[in-house]
Amino acid sequence: MSVEKDIPAIFLNQISSRGLETIQKTREFVENYCLPADKIYLEQISLDPSKRWSTIPPIIETLKTKAKELGLWNLFLSKHYTEGPQFTNLEYGLMARYLGRSLTAPEATNTAAPDTGNMELFAKYGSPYQKDKYLKPLLNGEIRSAFLMTEKGTSSSNALNICTTAKKNKDGNYVLNGVKWFASGAGDPRCSVWLVMCKTSDDDSKPYNNHTVLILDAKKALASGKARLIRPLAVIGFDDAPHGHCEIEFDNYEADDKDIIMADVGRGFELIQSRLGPGRIHHCMRAIGVGEFALLRIAHRANYRLIFGKPMNQRESFLYKFAQSRIDIERCLLLVLNAAHKIDISNAKQAQKEIAMAKIETPRTIGQILDWGIQVFGAEGVSQDTELARMYAHNRTLRIADGPDEAHLAQLAKKEAKKFKNVDEFFKKIEINRNKL
């Protein structure tokens, strides 16, 4: 089936013929290779604790090889970067919609978080040395990365609260102290680089210039014994091995690596905002794919489940809920694609409102659909025998990751409130014009 039928008409003319062809190829790759491989991938994850975090399911390399053959590689790097295929955010968003349906598809195409955001930072801000040492192997899919920002015991959505310190010693090297956690990807044995948000200054007069992103050789840091991977954290019971969401402690770790500052000292806030803008769209578009896959699972279940002798797919209450869910997904799709297009024609900063609306509404809506899907399946829905429980756990974290709903709602509300003063003028103008009639 042609993907053109799945693309909202208002955006269809914004997509290049090359983009449309790649969207089609992405859908076919996910359906023909990735979805069949998902179960194999999970079965290949070792249950042996000594191997669970040290081995990678072999099927993923098979998929990566196929993706490269098809030209489905590093799709996320937009037209702003020479290192990638240079699709628009709108075009990639429609690809991510299909990638989100599968557990293995993002990594198979080298479009998995947190590598995507990290690669964008390297591409935009990295020095020639940093690009050669880290960006090149990341683009090739040879290594993986982690972004260490969130901290235990503090509200990390406000980066002013980040307190892991990096202070220069007498040798001019930065010495790190603090604890990071939920460092996604840090459990992967291929993880070779950490981007660490640190407090490098205590200037109260310039609070937004106190933080810096440091680039650390992860394996070197761990080998020192002064940086410790304490444990992988579970996300609603899932440890996501071998990827992991890890707690990492720095205890006077001296980073004597060459060229470890990203961009410049004090530019941490700028970098994280640059990283999170398009990344939120990527998350939301994959979530759309999750919701659409969930509806496929729900429909398949309804075709075979009898409720008091009558198939579920013939019951009006089920059909009404299914139709409403389809409307809900379409609403989110339009919000996310509009945000992606706004980034394309301006930039992420100019699209803050659109990004916030998509980021708030999409995971919330998809979460409700997944919850309903679990209910449709009954006990099987919360087990490992369907994808729904795992998808629900991952989707639920999106309402916290990259800024919780409340933070985005507060930001959006403040911007909207500034427009209230214009309301009086609007109605005053109506009154004036009425008096002229």
C-alpha cells in the first residue's frame, strides 16, 4: 500500500519525491524485517546476569546491514547537516512514524535515542577532533553514546538545579563529582562516549552560563575507578538490557582527555535546548507509530475474541472507542507534523509553542490508547506475550523525559497569558465597529 494515503493532505506537497520514496522504503523495511525480528531480538537477550549487559543480540547487526543496503541510515540528520541524507524534519517525522512501530527499527537504521541527539550536537558544535573521534564512529553505527543530565534527588527538568560539578585543578584538568541517573544507553557495552551536563561556575549574576557539556571517553572513565556505573534502573519493571538507564557516580574523576568541552564553557543551556527541540519531535513521531501499531493489535484481538457469543469487532462500544482512538491519533499526527514543519521553515526556537503542544498531547493520548489495548487483551496485555506492556512503559516515560508535561504546560501557559492584554483590544474593536454600523 502506498504511504501517500497515510500522509495528511495538507503536508503532502511539502514532501520531495526522494522523501516520499524513502518513507515508503522505511515502511516496507519495518514490516518485512524489523517487526519479524523484534521477538528474535528479545529472545537473544541473555538471562544470565554475567552476559545480559555484555552481549548484543546478533540479529541487530543483520538488520543494520540490510538498512545500509537500502539506504535507510542516519535518516534523522536533517537538511542542516552535511553528514546525513538531508531530509527535512517533516520527511523524517513520517519515517519515524513507522520506525516507532518496532523495537529494533530505530537502532537498525541508526536513528535510536540518545545517539540521535548526541550526533546532532557533535555535528553542530563538535570540533574536528571530536567529530573524528566520536561522530564518525557514531554515524557508522560502530559505537553508542549516552547523555548524562538527570540527577537523583533534584528536579532536573530545570537545568539550574544540575549540581554535578566539574572544577579545574592545578593541572588544568576538570575534576567531576556528583551522581547522574537514568543515563539511557550507558549500559550498552558499545557505549564509548558520555556527554555530561556539569556545573562549571557559581556566578549567581549569570545563572544560565554556569553549566557546560563535557565529552568523556566512557570506557576510560570507568576504567579509572573514579567513575562508577552503579546500577541499571528499571522503567516500570523493564531494565531495557543491554541498553539500560543507568546510575553513574563521579568521585573526583579527573578528565584529562583532549578537547573535552563541547562548544565552549558556559554554553550548556544552549546545547541542551538545541538537542531537545528536534528530539522531542522524533519521540512524538515514534509514539504515533506505537499508537497505530497498538490499534492493529487491538483490531486483531477483536477479530477473534468472543464476548458472550458475539465477536468483539461487532460490538458498538468497541467500534466507537476504536474510531475515537483513530481520531485521537490523527489529531496528534497533525500537531507533530506541524511542529516538524515549523522547525523546517524557521528553527526549533521559533517552534517552541508547536513543539510543546505536540510533546504534551502525544504521549498522553498514546498512553490512553495503550491502556485501552491492555484492557482489551486482559491479563495477556500486561504480560510479555504482547508488545503492549513494554510499549506502555516506554511511552509513559515520555511524559517525563525531555521535560515533564507540567514544565511544558507552564511554559505554554505563560506565553499564552501574555496575549490576554490583546483580548480587550479585540472586543473593544468589535464594539467600535458595531457603533459605526
